[in-house]
Amino acid sequence: MAWDRLDGLRVLELGMPGEMRDWLNECVLKGDKRATAGLLVADYQAEGEPVEHIGELLALVDSEGKRIGTAEVTKAEVVPFAEVSWEFAQAEGEGFTSIEHWRQAHAKFWTEAGAEVGDQTEVVCLHFRLLP
């Protein structure tokens, strides 16, 4: 089962639909959020999707699936959960106060979504810029 496509682009759906996605999208539109994380196995391999590549354009969508912007991938790397950098966590623009805070919030989110997360779980760290 592949990810949704919109206008020929893979869809970038941040968080869960509703309040969370509305807030995350607002962070992107304000320029605060320039990165997002996903799980290689649970999010990519389970859906048969390759990791994004530099220069790839993604359709940023709201909770109803409406396109609200276009993001260009500027960097994509796969790292173990325990090695996600503080610089990446800050680029997520969600107000994390430390890398430990980032890890706690993401482990909780992914666990509640049904994924097991440990220190060696492979995380896709995706950097992007919103196109004008």
C-alpha cells in the first residue's frame, strides 16, 4: 500500500489529522518547522515507499487532504533513534527543550501509533524547505 499522491507528488502528512496536524502545518507555514521524522520500517518499508531524496517535491496537506504548500527535500538520512541529533530536533521546530525531550515525545507518538521504538530503531530524518 503506497502513500497518497497529489498532483503527482508524494503527500507530506504531518502528525495525526486534527489539532496536531493543524499545529504542525502552522509551524511549517511560519517557517519554524523545517524537518520531520519517520520510522524506516513502520512508515516506509511497511508502505513500500523509498526514503525521500534531495530535491524531491512533496505536497504538504491539511487534515482534509487539501494541499496547502509544497516542500522541497533538502536532506534525508537514516539514523538510529538514539543517535538523532539535537540539531535535527531543533529543526523540527516544535519547541523541544532537549534531545531527551524530543526522544520522549517521539517514542510516545510512535508507540501510541503501534510501532515499537528502541535505541536502534531506524529513523528517517527529513529536512525540507517550504517553496514560495
